[in-house]
Amino acid sequence: MANTVRVDVVSAEEEIFSGQAEFIAAPASAGEVGVYPHHAPMITTIKPGALRIKLPDTAEETLIFISGGMLEVQPGLVTVLADTAIRGHDLDEAKALAAKAAAEEAMKNKASDMDYAKAQAELAEAVAQIQAIQKLRKTN
Amino acid sequence: MAGSKEIRTKIKSVENTRKITKAMEMVAASKMRKAQDRMRAARPYAEKIRNVAAHLSYTQPDYKHPFLIKRDVVKNVGLIVVSSDKGLCGGLNTNMLRLSVNQMKTWETEGKGIKVSAFGSKGLSFMTRVGADVQSNTTGLGDVPHLETLIGSIKVMLDAFESGEVDQLFICYTKFINTMKQEPVMEQLLPLSGEKMGSPEGNWGYIYEPEAETVIDELMTRYIESLIYSAVAENMASEQSSRMVAMKSASDNAKTVIGDLKLVYNKARQAAITKEISEIVGGAAAISN
């Protein structure tokens, strides 16, 4: 049996890769890092780029493109937490501003203060409607 | 035949309604399966990141990330409300909003300020209508949740927490229990409690690159994002199954209504025929006499 380490590449939206590998290289923020089995525990951020995973019994390396994330090396396990979106401080900031602007737009014609009585009355009415429909169904 | 034409038109129109609800039911059923798969697909990442975060907070006791620090005085509370973009899904949004409003009222009586972030247009329109302080919103999530579209709103709330504008952050969404059962839940996101992360398996020191603080900061943000993402994914699965059930009962209803109408129609038709026969018989008897 070849000397291998378990590699899991996961993103928030799906599991991308899981299996044994002889070697894995990742574009870490401080430069590319290569991990062989029995690597010391390490954790680092990674930049957008390609992961290279060398599987046992194959000459070629598997390439997985990721848009950044984190690389964690535990004894016997390498985990890549891949981002699903290109991240960057400015980009995140822009998105946050857009979300805020959208809220401000929606808030333009809001009432001055939260009207709990109105809110609860409205919801109670909706619930009553649903219950009435259910009751009606049962009697049929 | 009085009214029989009207009854026929009525039956037709109910049949058409039933076709639509039936189609919506089937669409929701297939979407639900996909949404459930996506909900499950998000789990490995959440598990992994939780493990790593637990490890880090365990091995780095001297660096406490702001997300982990509990504040003594809670003046303002942040609430993320996850709802659906579309209606016709039974009591899903209503139940979730009822839970939020009740909780908000409790906070209000405790003298806490509330800042809301709305995901999904149903929650947003409700919150603006009742005059809540909506800080950020993301609508038009579609059928597939993407972290990319959520990041903006999440960041607004995380920034608010870091800058001290809010001292606690909660999320309210509908938990998917099974196809027939969905339950609205309210969970605390920030500050993170140690129990939620659990204790790590094994104990080893990490090599950090570039340095521990940067790595932990990045990781914590992603951890919270993954929690919110899972909540949104779960809410979508709940939405589809709730819609499926609602549309199924609508179709069943239409069926009983059609049955009733057909009975009335047949009665009217039979009455007309009987009347005609008795007229003929009466007429024939009058002539022969």
C-alpha cells in the first residue's frame, strides 16, 4: 500500500473531492505549499487558484480550481475548505453596501416605529385563515 | 334547464384551478427533492469547519476572537429573518414571522433595540410594513441558494456585531424535520457558545500561516457564513415541502368541489328530463281524451 493521506475538499454548497492522495499542492496566501503524508498539523488561508492532487496509481495530477479558502492539515487528514465565491475585502464591502442600499430603498415608506399590535394582528389573522381552511377540509 | 349552463362553467373553472394546483404540487415535489439534496450537501462543510473552529479555539486560548466573547450588557439585538421569496406555501412564513415577532416583543419590553436583516422578500415586505429597523436585505434567492448572494447581508450584521452596534445575533428560519413537518426555530449565532462547537477530537498545535489571528478571523467569518447558509438551504427545503403539502390539499379540495358541483348538475339535468317527460305525457293524455 502506497503512502497516502486522506484529502477532503468541501465547499459550503457541495462536497467536491474526497479520497486518498499521495501528494497535494495548494496556492497558500504566502506561496504554494505542498503536503505529503505525515505533514505537521498546519492551517493556512489559500488564494484563488488550482489545487493539485496526486492520486495513487495514476501518473497525472487531478486539478481542482477553487476561489480561495482554507487548508487544514491534521495527522492523516487534509481538509480544504473551499470558498464558493471570489472573496476580497473590497468585494465583500461592495456586497455589504448593496445589501444596505437595498434595505434603505425598501425602508423608504416604512412606519416610524415598529407596530407590534399591527404585526401580531396581521399574523393572527393569517393563522386563523389557515386554520379555518383546515377545519373546512376536515368537515368535507 | 335552469342554471345547468352556469354549473358547467363553474365545474370547468374549478377543473382549471385544479390543473394548476396539481402542476404546482408536482413542481414543488421535484424541487423539494433537490432542495433536500442541497441541504445535505452543505453538511460536510459545516461539520468540517465546526471541527476546525473548535480546534482553534481550544488550542489558542490566549487569542479570543470577538465572536466568542460574551458581552455582559445586551443593549441591541440583531435578527436575521429567513423567509421564502414566493407565497402559496401554507403557513411557512406566517409561523416563522410569528415566532420572530413574539421574540421581538419580548426584547422590546426588555428595552433592547432590534436590527433586522431580511433574507427573502416575504420577510422583508412584512418587516418593512410593520416598521422594523431593516438594516440589510437579500431577495430573489431563486431555487438554489448561493453563498455569494448572501455574503453582503451577512457582512452587514457581522460588522454591526464587531463594531458593537448589536451585542447578540439571532437567526430565525424554518427547520426541515420531514416532508410533512417543518418548524420555525430561533437560534443564537453570536456570540458563539463553546458548547455549540463541541470539543475537538485529538489535541495538537497547528503551524499557522500567515499568523494565528488572521487565520482565525477568516475561519470564524466562514463558520458563521456556513451556519447562515445551512439555515437558508434548510428553509428552502421547508418552503418546497410546505408548498407541496399546501398544493396537494388545494388539489384535493378542488376535487371535492368538483364532485359536489357534478352532483348538483346531474340533479338539475334529471329534474329537467323528468319535467319534460311529464309534460309530454300530460300533453298526449290531453289529446287522446
